[in-house]
Amino acid sequence: MTGKLIGTIAHRGAILVYIAFALFPLFWLLKVSVTPNDLLYSEGVRLWPSRSTFDHYHFVIENSAFPTFFKNSLIVASSTAFAVTVFSSLAGYALSRFRFRGKYVIIALMLITQMFPLVMLVAPIFKMLSPLGLTNSLTGLVIVYTAFNVPFATFLMQSFFDGIPKDLEEAAMIDGASRFTAFRQIILPLTLPGIAATLGFVFTAAWSELLFALMLISGNASATFPVGLLTFVSKFSVDFGQMMAAGVMALIPACLFFLLIQRYLVQGLTAGAVKG
Amino acid sequence: MSYHQVAGTRTGGKRPLRRFADAAEPWFYSAPVLVLIIAVMLVPLLLGLSYAFRDIQLLNPFSGGFVGLKHLKALSQDAAFYRALKNTLWWTGASVFLQFFFGLILALLLDKPFAGRGIAQALVFLPWAVPTFLAGLNWAWLFNPVIGPLPHWMVSLGLLSAPNNILADPQLAMWGPIIANVWWGIPFFAITLLAALQAIPRDLYEAAAIDGANPLQRFISITLPFLAPTIAITILLRTVWIANFADLIVVMTNGGPADRTQIVASYIFTQAFRRLDFGYASAIALVLLVLLLAYSMLIVVIRQRLIEKD
């Protein structure tokens, strides 16, 4: 009995250590962002400043290109998430339900894209997009991000479809519905958790991407958050409070999305694993 | 019964047009994905391979001619490249090992039901949602003695003699990005391993418990064998991915101090982005690609050997 109790305490203790390790850096970000400048150095290692302020947030929102970065990132991340989810649902459905020649070629192609360094594509993609006028444009970024995220999302969606019995749409097809109608009206609604997981996963990935955004975008007008924040950092390298306030705001959408979908992510991967 | 027989009996009586539509159906569903992958990933990949043998400089309109093996020859004498290669090994090895180790423990902790598991899971997985550039900046700030607590804590623990920024210390700098990477990457391993754990049939554990197996024995004889395929594929994918993962290093140290944290991926990016020398950057990328392919083949062969032994 005592052995079990000690085990329980050790288990909860270990979980708490993990939570502390996961959250501490984020807590610190928040702490510095609300510390007034005059206390920043004198109370550098205190856990919470004796006085807190939202001045840094006001400054960042009013005096920097921050709102533009935010808007750009929102457009890029949501368009990418939407496009990837539509395309990968279709392809994932095909991989899950059809047996056709070429299926393994498609799977192999998608696996290959997971193996090579994406940095390698920086130069050629720049050269390809530049004559099309897609460098320095949000459309260009959305196209590139959609392609990068589609392979993993397709595997994810496939594992969700695998978890849904085939009889459902077969029954509808016997009743005269076309396969596509059955897919849209019966299967897709059942896969909503999977769709949520894919949307959230891709949204955070597109929200965070840095290297291609740096390479393809120059100038503030179409800079996304990562690029904007980096230029912001080098420009205001002394003002930690403002940088961290910008950081906290960059964090919010991604974290919100993630908190909503993380359950489905584990569920989806489990469904795939059960099916082998 | 083989697939062709089934297809034959089903479609045998239909008109050719109908049969074509049936055969084409899966391709309609997968077409957008295929087009995207081919146009935005595979074509640039081939182009990139050709750049490795050409003189491509972004701001030089007269560049573009074939130079044969010039870049590769220059690369073989590039001391910075060899240093980057060594750093890549260290960065990848340490990051993957620590992420896997702590991720596995976390997955095991989260596998059994307890009050508050949902919220605990959401919180420990949160770092993964943090954009990598921000994770890098955030850890760089934590290591900064002016505004971050870590140097002071490390002095108290006797790890450092003075509260200096380890990112500026050539001997220690690599630990900065590695720690940030471990913090950011634990959730990925935990999520995939947790999904695999939850797919293990529960009755196996009950049967083993009835047979008197202790927790360690149950872990070794049930959990590990079930997890092995997931572990193998996750580690393989993660190794390749982390070897290519330059964000944290670009943001935290930019390869410095004195190139001590320059990995091959960040070196490629520096060549392409700062020096605009796409030809040389592609040559480095080609070498990295070959090395990673060799590594993947090795893992696949070893795995095959292990399966045949069983």
C-alpha cells in the first residue's frame, strides 16, 4: 500500500517537473514583457517584478510594423492550413480506400520528400518563383508551405480514414450516391477530429516557418511574424521588454490552436497504429 | 484472391468509359497533392542538384554556366565545412538522444489514467506549438545573464564559475541550441510514443501481471517490442530532420562564436542567404543529402537484419 502511494507521488512529481520545464521559458517571456524598463536590470532574476506594466505591448502595437506582420502571418498560416487540409483529405482518402497501381509510387514520393534537406530547396525555389513574381509575395509563401506540409498531413488524414469502417460509404453507394457524395456527406463529418488535428498542425507549422520566409520575403510589407520579429530584434536589440511583448503576441495564436487540437493528434496517430 | 481478379469480376461487364473512370478515380483524389509535391519539391530538388555543378550567383547576371566539379573540389578543401560536419554530428546525436530519452519517459508517465491527465498533457506538449524562431529567441534570452536567470542558477549549482552567457563561450555554446531543441522536441517524441503505447492491447499487461511479471519485466517483454517499430521510424525521421534543422542555430548563435555552432544546414543557409552563392550552397546540400541517404539506408538495413534474426 505504501509502495503504491510512493509510486503515485513519484509519478505526479515527475509530471510536475515536466510541466515546470515546459512552461518556465514561456513564463519568463511573459515576466520580462510586463517588467517596466527601470526594473529590468535591478530585478533581473526575480520571479515576478514588484511593479508590472503593459507599456511594452502598447509601444509594439502602436509604433512598429507588428500589426502588419500579424496580419500577414494570419493570412499565410490560415490559407496554408486550409489548402493543405483540403488536398490532404482527398489524397488521404484515396490512399485509405482505393487499391490502385501507382499507390506505392505516391507513398514513396511522399516519403522521399521527408528525407531530403529542405534547405536544399532554398536556392532553386527562389530561382523558380522570382520570374513568376512570387517572391516577396504572400501567395508564393502559401504555395511553398502547402507543398511542404502536404505529405505529412496526407499520412495523418489517411490514418484517420483508416479508422472509419468502409461499410458506411459502401451502404450509401448501394443506395445510389456517388463515391464523392458519400465521401463528402458521410465520411468527412466523421473525420472532423482528424481535420481539426491537421488544420492545427499545419497552422502552427506555417506560422513558425523562418528560413524560406527570410529568403523569399524582403521588406516589411509582406514580412511574416518570424521575419518581422527577427528584424525587430536586430533593430531594437537593447529593448528586451518590447521584444518579449512582441514574442508573447506571436505565441498566442499558435498556442490557442494547439491547445484545441492536441488531443486529436494523439487519437489520430493511435487510430493509424491500431490498423498497422 | 488477387486484386486483379476482384477488379476483373467487378468491372468486367461495364463499358470501357466507365472502366476508365473507375481506374482514374483515385488519381483524381490524389492529383492536387501530386502536382504540388512534384512542382514545388521534386523539380526544385533536381534543379538544386544541377546547381551544384553550375556557377549560380544571385546578383551576377553572367553566372549560370556549368563548372563541373569545381564546387565539390572547393568543398573538399573547405575547413569550415568539415568543422560544420563535426558539429552536425554532435548537434544531431545529442538532440535526438535527449529528446527520445525524455520523450519516452513522458509518454510512459502519461500512458496511465490519472486525475488531470488531459490538462497535464496539454501543458507538457505546449512547447511544440511555440514557433521555433521564438523558441530560439526565448532560450537565447534565458541564457543572457542580463535578463535571464539561467546563468545565475548555473553558478549557484556550481556548473559555471561566473554568470556568463554560454552562447558566447566557444566550449559551451553548442549546449544552448541543443537544450532549446530538446525543450522544443520532447513533445514530438512523447506524442508519437504515447499514440503507440495506447495501441498496445491492455489484456497483455493483465496476463503478464497474473503470471507474476514485475513492472520492469513487463516493460522489457511487452512495451519495448511493441514500441520498437515506432521508435525505429521516429528516430530515423527525427535524425534526418534535426540534421537539417537550422532555425534554432541561425536565431541563437548564427553559427558563432568562431563557427563553433555552425552545422551543415546553417552553413548552407549562410552561403545562400548572406553570400548569395547558390551554386556552392547547392554543392554542400548535395553532400549533406548523400550522407543522410547513406545513413537512412544503413538504418533500414540494420532494421531488416534485426527482423530476420527474430
